[in-house]
Amino acid sequence: MTSALTPCGPHGLERTTAITDLFVRNRSSLLRLASVAGADADAEDIVAEAFCQLYKNWDQLRSDCAAVGYLRSTVRNLARMRVRHLIVARRYADRRTPEQLAHSAEHQAIRRTDQEALVNALRTLPRRQYQALVLRHWMGLKETEIAEAMGISVGAVKSHTSRGMTKLSQMLEAA
């Protein structure tokens, strides 16, 4: 009779326990990721939605270990969608003068050019250096977390990060 009252069986309890543990361990880093991705004010909502989607799609994960990567991808995608929505909404709600718009457009163009140069330079790095830099500086992971994610030693992470930063600096200075 109790099983008829609970919507999920033992597997559901395992899922709930695992997701609760993931939430406790990863919430703050996922909030930082959402903020870095441009969803400052909506970071809490985005992280909550990511956990809801994880709960819904738990049975489709390759393994329990894939849950953290799934959460990070979901947070990034939800943040991008939110930023795109805000850009469109602001276009229609913008009541600034033409002078303000011209200044703003110029500022955005310069910023976009700088960002494109950085992304293009990053893409030319060797794969391991690229991964280490993105995980360290964009995702804010610690060296031990990066080592675990990449399947390499902490020393190798330090080496890839250092070499990647050196090459990246050289490429950006040349540009």
C-alpha cells in the first residue's frame, strides 16, 4: 500500500538522494558559472531549472558520474538562452537617444571584437591546453577538479594551464 502512495520506487529514492548530494556539493560553482555566462540576476533560477531537468532526465544519463557535466551544460545553455532573451527584449524596450545608441553600439562592437580575438586565439591552442584554460578560468574549477575531469594529474593540469596562458598571451599581444 505504501508503494502506491510514493510516486517512485527505490530507484527514485536513489535518484533523489544523489541529486540532493549533487546540489549540496555543486550549487555554488553552478551559480558562479551561471553568473559568468551572463545570467547574474537569474542565476538561482537557472541552477534550479538545471536540477529540475537533471531529475527529469536522470534515467537517460550514461552514468551517475555524468550528472555534474550534464548540470554544467544545462546551466550554460539556460544562461545563453536567458541572455539572448534579454537582448531581444531590450531591443524593443530601448528608449535611448540616437547619440546614446551610437556610443553603446561602438562600445559593444569593440567588446565583441576583443571577445572574438580571445575565442579565436583559444581555439588555436592544443586541445589539452584549451580544456585546462576553459575549465580553470571560465568554469572556475580547482586544479584537482580539472585533473579529475580531464583524467590527468594535477601537475599536468598546471603544465597545460601555464603553457596555454603563455601561448594565449603571445598570440593576443601579436594581434
